Amino acid sequence: MDTQTQRQRQAEALANSQIPGYVPEEASETAPRKAAPVAVSADRDILDVSGAPAEAPTDAEIARITHDVVREIKTVYDPEIPTDIYELGLIYKVELEDDRTLLVDMTLTAPGCPVAGEMPMWVQEACMRVDGIRRVEVSMVFDPPWTPDRMSEEARLELNML
């Protein structure tokens, strides 16, 4: 066996030995059966690096987070329309849960929008910049469908639609 293949197998064996309850195939045939693996707490290896407190936000903090979220969402632009998605009316709902998860429902100007795959990620990245938020979940919704009536007066003015 060449040394490259032997090193690969050693590395694989080392990596697999770190998996709780893993028994290599060749060892399972010759070695006696071990007891069933003990369930490991799913959050044992999760490291929260958000910096957000664990307790529910206060009313004052909710007001600050709301202001900051709107400010950050206003940095996201539809590349085909020269105004931000907040003023376009593409954000339908923003909800902050007690565990500091921010839930955002948004839509697109048209279901066939070329940035349909990227825009939710842009919104998520913008919202994650706000202090006090642990996680952001962005959902695309198409009911009710977007119409120009959802645009703010500021967006209409920018687009010369007044």
C-alpha cells in the first residue's frame, strides 16, 4: 500500500473516531457489540457568537432594534429599480421573537425576478448587522402579490411616479 493511501486511511480513521457511537465496519464484524450510543445534547457543540443577550428584549431595546433593522433593510436595493426594498414595499412583516430571532416576510416585484435567490440573503446579512439579534430567518411570500400601491411616497417620488 502506498504511503498516500495509508495516510488518507489514517486521517479518515482519526476523523471517524471523533463521531460519538461510530464503529468502523471492519471492527464491527470482529469486535463484540458496544452499548448503544448515548444521546448527545444537540446544543452541546453550538457556540453562540452573535453577542446578543440570552434574555428577551425590553421594550426600549425592541424600539432600538426596530429602528436599526429598518435602517439596515434600507441599504438593500433591487438592482433593477433605483430605490431600496423597504420603500418599494417588498418587506411585508418583521417580527422579533423572545429568543431574539428576527423573522422577516418579504416578496419580490415579480416572481421571475433575476435576484430572487440572492435578495433574501442580502436582507438576512443586513439584519444580522443589528446588535441584539441572534438569528435572522427570511421567508419569501407571494400572497398578497406585490403591486406598485405598496410603494411609499418617497419611492414614488424617486421613481417619478407622483
